[in-house]
Amino acid sequence: MNFDFHTSAIQYGADDSFLFGRASSSQLAVYNKTKESVVTGKSDFWRSVYEAETVLFNEDDDVYRIELRLPGNVLKIWLRKMMVNRI
């Protein structure tokens, strides 16, 4: 199986944010949450969340977030299949 990174993903920033897929079907986003929280002015909020919830949190390390983004029509199909398989 071949994977061509340059035609299958969008890269943002300095190799720290990637977006795979299409908004119309599904997307996988991987990005530096530490940098994003500084840009949006929410770094104090997220630091308090990570300190409270994560024993291994180190303020000097970057936090990366992985998101699976599914549009409403994909979620409806998935839920419909789940309900059919349960019955």
C-alpha cells in the first residue's frame, strides 16, 4: 500500500498540524494544542485542565490533539447502521 503524504494531507505550520481527508466525508486532524491555545488566548484554561486531569502533565512539553471529524450525514448513516445491528 502506497501513501503519498503530499496529495493526501494538508500541512499547517512547522510540521506540527496535519489534516487528512475531506470535510464532506470525514477528516482526521492532528495538531499542536499548546500552540493553538496560545493563539486563541486559552493557554491558562487548558493548563489548568491538564494539570487537574493528567498526572504526567509537564508544562514544558507540547500537547498534541487528535480529532476525528465526521459531518452530520456520516453520523446519521453510522447511527442508523448501529441501530439496525442491535435489533
